[in-house]
Amino acid sequence: MRVATDSYTNALISQINTLSAQMNNLENQVTTGLSVQSPSDNPGAMETTLNDLASQSAQQQYGNNITTLQSQANSIYSVLQSLQTITSQAESIATEAGGANSQTDLTNYANQVTSLIQQAAQLVNSKDPETGQYLFGGTNSGQQPFTVTTDANGNVTSVTYQGNSSVNQTEIGPGVTVSVAVPGVNNTGTGPQGLITDSRSGADLFNHLIALQNDLLSGNASAISTTDTQNLQNDENNVTYQVAYNGNIQTRLNTASSFATSQSTALNQAISNASSTDVVQAMVQLNQAQTAYEAALETTSRVMQISLVNFLG
Amino acid sequence: MLGLFGTLNLAAQSMQTQMTGVEVTGQNLANVNTAGYTRQTVDIQTSPDIMTGIGPEGTGAEAASIQQAVDTLLNGQIQGQQSVNGYWNAQQSSLQSVQDSLDEFLSGSASSSSSSSSSNTTTSSGLSTLLDNFFNDFQSLATSPTSIPARQTLISDAQTLASAFNQINSQLNQETQSLNSSLSNDVDSANSLISSIAGLNQEISTAQSSGGNANDLLDERQQDLNNLAQLADIKTTNDANGSIDISIDGSTFVSGTQVVNTLQTYNPGNGNLLVVSSATGATVPFANLGGSMQGIMDARDGTLATLQSSVNALASSLITQVNSLYSTGYSLAGATGANLFSGSNAATIGVNSSLINDPSSLQASGSATASGDNTIALEIAELADASQSGLQNQTFSGYYGQTVGNFGDALQTANNQVSNQTAVMNMLTTQQSSISGVSIDQEMTNLLGFQQAYEASAELVTTINQMMGDTLGIKSGT
């Protein structure tokens, strides 16, 4: 075929453009680590990656939710442990006071019970250190759940609950919700069991402690040894139930946390498979493109330097 | 018999003929880098014989014509290919610009896919991340329903999301405007080329009817035809007098030396310009204009319009779904009924301005009396995984991913087509160049041939001159 002089320049320009674009693309892939950066690079991979990134972001959020719930569950657990101690102490007092005691001893016991009521009230008014919300006020967490009223002698006359019996659900996986929170009081007969008072278990810790306090003050030994002791047993059982419930929830949260981590790892792998550069392959291709680029420049520049003009005297 | 004077005349004519060859070679060499130049050759023929007693005797050679080395079939193919190239180039450049406006890119730091067990740093830059953040903020709020910082983060991210919708919408509108301007420019350029071609038809037919040589004008017209073919799919017909008639999509624009029709833009009412012919009326757009003008309109009314409509559908659905839940919620103070988002589409979406100064008024609770309730926050967070009937039963992020994927498909197709069509065009121009392009080697060889022939003819003049001197010397006896 006849070759015109401008064919060399046209061919060189075309080859240089193609190879430059190829090298630029490969260099970009190597430096960024991504084989897909814009939608047109690989539309299918881009769509998959965007979906995977959305899932990954959701998994990370589930992980954050789980961490918050774990912290809340731990805070609740420490309150439960202290409450167990308080109910045990109250039971011991009731048992000891059931024997023959002087009124002075009974009054001393009563003072101890008053102190236990105050301690328990302080405990159940705890806030979650992470979210700053009351742990046992139900969803009405805007105000302190329990308010203690005392008489002129410092004896507790009533403990009022200002929260409600609802608890919040939190998502720990797609469509999977869990609740860590325990309402202070639930007399509705449905929903989560109340920590202090619950109509189903018969627990009513504050009123039972107030009754004990009052029975001790009035020296009503029979009431102490029968009714009060039995009631406090119910309260202790209720706290024990809550401890078990809390343990179950923590186990569930740990499982969900592991699952979220493994899901996140799997998604990382998927994102990487869809959009990451195979650096070794890209480097080999880059070398090939560079070699071709140099060869194109070398051969064309040599050919372009020569024409018949060079050989005419 | 020619005799001395006849032979002297033959030598002089030969010198002129070879000189013409040198001139044409010079013209070719001078235009070796001129775009669209077609190399010329001088057609040398023997001069008419004269009859003598011993038979016909030659009278030398003469330059009969200067011709172009042209393959009209190939030129026609190139012209047709220009139209296809123009179409895909216009699509590519339009959609490339739209891709930048959409601003949905992946970024990340270098990590090998073969060792991808390490944590992934790939992130996306556009709406997808903002949508994820928005719903994640509701998750965070659901875990701490009364937290003011969580509310502030949510409001701020909602504002960012709304602004991103506004910005993408405005950028895509600008792209549409910019494509309309490009279309107007192309229409002006096409009309100017049509007028230029009609003018060249006039000059060519005048030159050729008077027996002149219009080679350079033919090159100029071919260049104009190629440029016009990039703008629209033209059909050409050669006239007997050397003119070329042009028609586009069945309408004649150039007939002989006359421009009988022009292209005009037409606004059908939505601002998206169409192209009509001045002859067929202002409201009948071309069905198949071809070339870059068709490419621009197809990119604008096809891929770009679909993208805009998808982004709008996403924004509308988000506003409706979020507001329908949100408006039933209660703020920390127990207020209800307000919307989170204002507006109705990507252009108008905004965040309820009263929230910006008062995060506590965010309605996350499901109960007027329980400020710590998270029912509404949780329900909105769960929208992220819910399929939306207004979005082809996909989730918000799934629909957006599909929208980006579909757009990417269109641009990738345009990129591949440009690459393929460029290869075809390179092949055709190489073929054309092999016929019509100037080769310095060939021209130098021709030059040597003409030079030596010229020198030989000059030597003939010298010889005749000497012979004439000898003849005169006989008479004078010297």
C-alpha cells in the first residue's frame, strides 16, 4: 500500500493517544487501588459496590447500636446486682426482726430499711452514662423516674413512679430489634416486666420496704415475719428474673455483634472484589503499555527522520 | 518533418511541460501537512503527430491536465462515518460532563484485592453516602432519643442531603442548558457550512465551465462537507456542472448554487430545543437528524432526562415517606404535625427551618407524653431497608445504585462506540491518505524525473542552437 507522509504522524498521534489513555488509566488504578472509580468504568461493579457500601454502612451502624446497647446493659446489670444486695439485706432484717426484739432494736432496723429504700431509689434513678437517659423510667425519660417522700422523722412515706411501662426497641440487624431497657414499674400485665413493681410477679419493692419500715416502727412482728418476708421474697425473685433477662440480652448482643463484624468483613471482601485493583495485574499491564509507548515513539521517530531528501546531493 | 525550428519548438514545449510537473510537485510538497489536501498529478500526453512522407512523426509532449488523486467512493464513506462519529462524540462529551455533575465516584487508598481481608477504605462521594448517613443518624437517634447532639447531627446531615439533591438537580439543569447552547451553536455552524458549500458550488461550476481547474476548491468543499456531516447525517448528490446538492432527513438544503433551506432551533415549550427546517415549518422537528445534533438531543432527552427524573423520584419518595412518619411523631416538648422535609422534589427539597435552631423540636417520639420514646426515629431508620412502591419496589439506596448503574451503562456505551468509530475512521482516513495523501519520497522522485527531463530538453535546445549556427555557417563560408 502506498504510504503518505502524514500517515506516520497520524498513526503516531493515534497510538500515543490510545497508549497514554491506557497508561493514565492503569496508573490511576494502581495509585488509588480502585479499578472502578466512575459509573462508566464498570456500571455493574459500580452499582454492586454502591449497594455493598450502603449495606456496610448499615452494618457499621448496627455495630454502633449494639455497642450502645451493651453499655446500657452493663449499666443495668450493675444496678441489678446492687438491688439484689438490697433485697437480701432487707430479707435478713425481716428475718432477724421476726424474733423477739426490743422496740429500740426494731427502730434501728427500721432506720436501716429507710436507708435501703433511699439507696434503692438512688440506684433506680441512674442514668445511662453513654446516652444520658434514665435507665428505668421507661420511655418517659425526661424526668427522674422515682421520687421519694419522707415524713418529718425522715421515714419514707411513699416512692412515686413518674416513668411509664414502655421500652424502646433498637435495630441490631436488618429488621431485627431488641430492647435492653427495663421499666421501673409495669402494672399493665403486658410488655416488659417492671423492675421494682410488676403486677404479674407481685413485686412492689418500694411499697414492700415501706411496709417493712412501718411494721418495724410499729412493732408488728407477725406482719414482718409473714407478709413482709414473703413480699420481699417476691421482690428478690423479680430482680433475679431481671438479672437472667439481662444476661440473655447480653448474650444476644454479643452474637449480633459477631454477626455484624463477619457481615462487615464479607461486605469488605465483596466491595474489594468488585472495585479494587489487582495491583500485580495492573502493574504488568502498565509495563506492557509503557513498552508499547516507547516502541511507538522510537520506531515512528526513526521513520519520520528519513526521507529521500536526506539522500539527495 | 519538423525541421530545426519545429524541433526547437518541441524542446521549448517539453521544458514547459516538465516545468508544470515541477510546479505540481512543488504544490504537493508545500501542502504535505495541509489538512484535507488531495495530492495532484500532472497528466502529460504526447502532442498530436504530423504526417510526413515516411509516416507520422511525433511533436513532443504537453501537459493535458492537472488532476486530483481522489477516490470519491471512499470520500462518501468517510462523510457517512463523520456523521456516526459526530453522534457518539456528542453523546460521550455530554454524558461525561453529566457524570461529573452527578459526582458519584468511588475513592480509596491503595490495597490489593488479593489481600482484602484488611479493612476496606473504599468510599463513595455522592448521594449514596449522604443517604446512608441520613438513615444511620435515625438509628443513632433511636438508641438515644433525647440526645441533643444526636439530633443536631441528624439535622445537619439532613441539610447536607437536601443540599446535595438541590445541587445535583441544578447541575443537571445546567447540563441541559449547556446542551441546548451546544445545539444552537451546531445549528449556526451547520447553516454557515451549508451557505459556504453553496458558494463553493458556484465557484467550482464557474471554474469548470470555463475549462479551469478547481482542485483546491474541491478540497475546500470536501472539508466543509465532512464538517457538516459531523453535525448532521447529510446525503449528497453530484450535479453535472460540478455542484453537490445536500439533503438532511429528506429535506433539500443546497440545490446547485442555491441555499434553499436552513436549520432552525425550535422550543417546544419546555426549553429543550429541537431542530426544524425553515421550509417545512417551525413545529415539525426532524425525526432523524443524525450527527452531533442528534447526539446532543438524544443525550439530553434520553440519558440525562432519565437521570434527572430518577433523582427527582428518589427525592420525592424520600420526602413523602419520611414526612408521613415524621409528621406523626412528637418532639421533646410533645409538639407534633410538622414535616422534616419541605419541598416536593430534588429541586425544592429542604429541611424544616425551625429545626435548625431548635433540635429538641425534632419529632422522634411516638408518644406526646414520652419524650424518650424512639418509635418514630426507629420507623424512619427502618425505611432504609423498606422497598418503595414509587421506586420500582426497591430501597432508596438500591434505586439510587440502579440509577447510577444505568447512567454508567449509557456513558460506557458511548465511550465504547467512540473508541470503535474512531478505529473505523482511522482505517478509512489511512486508506484515503494512501490514495490522496502526499508522500515526500514520491514527490522527490517525481521532482528528479521532471528535473532530468527538463535538463535533457534544455540540452536539446542547446544542440538545435548549435546546429542552427552550423547551418548559418555554411552560407557565410566560415
